[in-house]
Amino acid sequence: MTRGTPWPDIDIKTLIEGKVVGLSYNQIRAQLTSVRSVKAVERRWARAKVVISKGKSPYTSGEFVDLVDVRKRLPAQPTPAPADEFDQSQDGIVIDEKDNSLKIFSKSRRIKTLDDLIEACEIDEVVWLIERHKINKWEVGAKLPNEFGDMEITTSPLFQVTAWMIRRSPIAIDPVVSPVVITVSRTPKVKKVESGALLNALALPDPQCGFYKSLRTGKLTPFHDRAALDVALQIAQEYDIQKTIWLGDLMDLAEFTDKFIRSPNYFWSTQPAAIECKWWLTQFVDANPKGEHFAMEGNHDKRLQDQLIKHFKEAFKLRAVDELEGAPLMSIPKILALHDIGMQWIEDYPNGEVWINDQLVCEHGATARAKSGATVSAMAVDATVSRVFGHTHRLECATKTIHERTGARTVKVWSMGCLCRIDGVVPGVKERQNWQQALGFIEYLPTGEHEITPIEIHDGRAIFRGKIYEARDRVEQLKDDTAGTKAEWNW
């Protein structure tokens, strides 16, 4: 070591030129003529910089030093890479082409825009369509040499550009799926199946015949929907029906309930309600006189019996002495005189049933849930055969498959809507009810097969099997046909 000895001009020159081109202190130390430590080289360079910055000469000879001129005279040296996560000597481009898509990713200081990326990657925009792109920018730190050759930390922007592209004309991807071309020599004719054993049934839900009677004029406003009933009648007249089943609640009997406060407008309306109800029932029997006709007891029909039990027990099941096998005096079948039109009364609500065949049964129903579809879903849980019912006034269906030893079979549970009015006239909890008007057309075989088709009714019109059924105004005929009832009813 030559600690404390002066630096010869040749070593000072080596020091200055080494720093200008970016050499480390250790590299410069190895080129000196005298032995110096790295710390000594670093201290000498610090003093030289101060002298040069003041415009003075660092040499003993007094020679002036121009660092810019020194840099020009020296051979070019590779620029050291910045000490950051990205190598400035390369653009960092990643190209991922898959089938008909292309993704290009660039992380660079040079590529700043989508156009820069397309140019750098030589993308043919005739072949590729740019779907979308994204550009991110952030500042990064790097160590770069300053004018004296020292490494200084500086910040510079770094850009990330990503582009997604697809081929304008997609290429086939293996395996290629070709269109299936099949030539059918001939289409077989429809097989004719004998339908002579196929039978028909009608399921007619909840007409709830009754009236709101004006206390001032006596005008009767019906709860039952005459338009819906007439549409159902036209369908009954159009087809050969073997079984006609009224699903219950033939009459509303609002004046016979203790569940709600009974309005005086319901008083003295039972008689005209019974007369018009019998008028409609008679027409359905006349439409298919050879068929079977059933009327099921519903919860509204049962109101009459409940009132007798509560308030007049002695009249319950009371019969005329000459009709001890007939219907009780105060009962729906007796009031409607169902015996003279050959209609069977199915009592014992809620247990009464009418079986269409071994796999389909009709009932009034005793289950009601608030939400649409919830009632049939609840009933389907325990159903072992298909069921058609009324009661809820909603048109709903639920199905389930039962797997048995002999195979699988499908069970359907239908809520068949109603034939009463759905515009708020019928007494209820609220005026705007979630009700739908409909009837059920059932085709069946005695062996158990069946098909249930709901026929929806909207504003007195229904569409069924390519035909539109529109209600007729029947009020004048009603007046004429009931003129002999010994009372003038303000229909």
C-alpha cells in the first residue's frame, strides 16, 4: 500500500476515465500503477469530482479536464442494466396463440400504446381482429450512471400493454365436426290406433252460485261467472262426454257462514242462487244425456249442514216420511232436486271422491297454500295416483314419478281453477285474488291410462283443439226459463 503518497497524473487519468465509462472502484484499482485500496480510490474520486466541478484541474500538471470530451474519446462501453425487476435490454413480449385466439402481453418502457405493440409484433390486422386491449403504467426505480459515472437511483415509467385478438376467418380445429347429412328414403305413415275405447270426462270446478243483492233495487249480482259457465257448456255440447264431474262448491252460501261477518246484501239470495244453479246443471245433463253426472260436496256446500248442527240440530238429516231413502230436506241435493236430472251427489266432504279409472280420481280438495304451486306440491308428496281437485281456485299442476316393481309411472296433481267470478265480487279475504278460470278435459281408458288437459278461460273466451269458444249472453233465456218459478227475480 502507498497510503498517504501522492497520486501520479497517470493514475488520476485512469481513475477519471474508468468512472466515465462506468467501471467499479475495484476494476479501476486493478489498473492503477500504484497499490491503492478500494476506499482510497473512492476518496480520490470524490475529491476529483469537486475539483472538476469548480473548473480546476485534478492533475499536478494543471491540465484541464472535460468529462464530455473524455466520454467521446473513449470506446463505447455497454450500459449496465438498471437494478430493477425488468431488464431494459429486452421488451418482455409474450405471445400466446391458441386455435383462433391470440393474446399478446408486453412489459416495456418502449412499447406504450396498442399501435406500438402491433408494430413491434408485426400483427397482420387483415388476419386478426382486436377484441379488446388494456394498458397499465407505473413508475419504477433504477440505478443509472450520471455524468461522473456514478450509479444514481432514478425513476422512469414502465408500461404494460395487453391485447386480445381473434381470427377474422376462423380455421377448423381438430377434430372437425362436419354437418350430418341423412337421406330418408320415405317417412312412414302415421300409425292408426283404435280409439273406440277412449273415453272423455269433464272436470268442472267451483262455480259457487250465489248473489250479492242490492238493498235498494233488489238487483242480483252473481258470484258465479255466467260467461265461463257458458264456455264450459259449449265444450260439453261439442264432445261425447262419458263422465261430467262438478268438483264441489256448487253454491257459495255466503249467508250460511260464521267465518266472516255476513252482509245484509247476502240475505234472501239462496233461493235464486239455487234456481239458477239448477238451470245450469240441467243444461250440462242435456248436453250428454247418456253420460254419468256427479256433483261433489265442497266446503261451501257443507256450510248448510254445519249451520243445522250448530243452530238447529233436530233438522239435521231430517227427511220426508215418504222419502226416507232420499236426500235430507235441508240439503243441497234436495234443494237442487238433483234426483230429477239423474245427477249423483257425492257427500262426506272432504272424503268424497269420484274415480275416473284406477289411476285417476277427482275430489274437491281440503289443502290450500298461499303461494302459487305450493298446494299441488304439498298434495303430490302423498299422491299414489293422479288427482284433480278444485277448492283453491288456482290453475296448478305438479308431477312426480313413482318407481315400482313393474316399472315407472307418472302421477299428476291438478288444481283446476274455478268457474266463479275472479274480479273481486265473490266474498273473500281480499278483492284481488290469485285465481284463474278453467275446466279440465280428461281423455282416459278404463285400464288406467289418461291425459288431463286444462282449458283456460279468459274474459269469456277459450281456445281448445283449434277452435275458439266465446260466451253467449244467456240472461234473457234464463229469465224465460225461470218465469214459472212463482217469483220475479231481478237477474
